[in-house]
Amino acid sequence: MQIKDSVVFITGANRGLGLAFARAALAAGAKKVYAAARDPKSVTLPGVIPIALDVTRPEQAEAAARECGDVNLLINNAGISRGTSVLGADDAFDSARAELETNFFGPWALSRAFAPVLAANGGGAIINVLSILSWLTLPGAVSYSASKSAAWSLSNALRAALRGQGTQVLSLHVAFMDTDMTSRIPGPKASPDDVVKKTYEALEAGKFEVLADPLTQQVKAGLSAELPPYAVERAG
């Protein structure tokens, strides 16, 4: 599908990658951009329509789908990371549940709610923002890694389930980006604007997956190796 003249709904659109998605959609000629956030007042980009949405509340996802019945591109971008280790603090399970609610159940609820809307508007597309950690587990981000792995599986299931109604499902995998989530992590980081550019290009080319940076490409290519990346011990 084409971004020009599309109607886009973006979760977590008030900052970081979500803001970059919204800005680029407007620049590409999208007819309308709904920018969803828990606090709609935090959406300050001119030209978008702020929507109040907590992705962990399925009833709010359903209400958003009823309110925004002209959408033909859903971008499941909202995500959180609590930095949980597998043998970590007493609140590790609570942190893991919060990450799964946002990073896995959230996109599932939004996709279920908007699937009939997309069908009614010609099929459209869903972009799910995943991670290099769909295939790796960092010791300091165990439950986040698990949530992104689960969301990858969800994306593949949605692709099969929605193919019949003509809905494209695109998975975006990326390593470190220059956003608030990675502000304390040293090292090179991808520009959110560059990641969005590659993602929209892949969408318009009809692809099912984006590997947005060299490290992500390297990890994906190594999954079938005798010693795959996920089997290598990592410091942390």
C-alpha cells in the first residue's frame, strides 16, 4: 500500500519512533494521521489528531476502532522496557506482566479491533514494531526480549489470518535506536527517521519484514548457524 492518501493510526505517537512515524506519514501525503497516547495532551505534532489510548485496555482499543473507522494503516508502536533479569528482583514478574501487556497483548488487541476496519477500507496494512530481541535475549532485558519474541509470533499469525481480507502485515526488527528507551545505553544507534524511511519503503514494496540495521541483519542471518546468536553467552 501507499502512504500517500492513507489514513494512519499510530500507537505511542507522542515521542521517539512513533513521533517519527507520524511526522513521515504527514510528509508523505497521508490524508489523516491519528496519534494515540495515554495522555493525548502529550501529542504536540501539528497536523495529527490526538487520540487517548492505553493499549493495555482492550475496551479502549475497541473504542478507538469505532471512533477511527476510516483507518487503513495501523502501526503498533507503543512499547515499554523495565530492564528485568531472569533471576532478578522480587517485582520481576510484575515487570514482565507489564511488558507483555503493552508489547504483546496491546498489539493483539489493536489488531483484533482494527481488522474489520481495515477490511472495510480495502485491506490496508499493519506494521508491528518488534526488535532484534525477537531472536536474542539480553540478561538485563529478559522479559522485554520474551515480549518481543511473542509479538513476532503474533505478527506471523496475523499475517496468515488476515491474508484473505488483503491486509498486509509488516514486522519491523531493529536494534538500538536513538530514543528515550535507549538513552542510557552507550554505543551507535539508528536514527528513528531512517528506520521509518526504510519501513515505509518496505511497506510500499509489499514486503513482510524490515531488518532496519546491519546488526539486526547479521543476527537474523545467523539464526540457522551451527552456533546461532541466541546460543552465545552475553555479558550483563
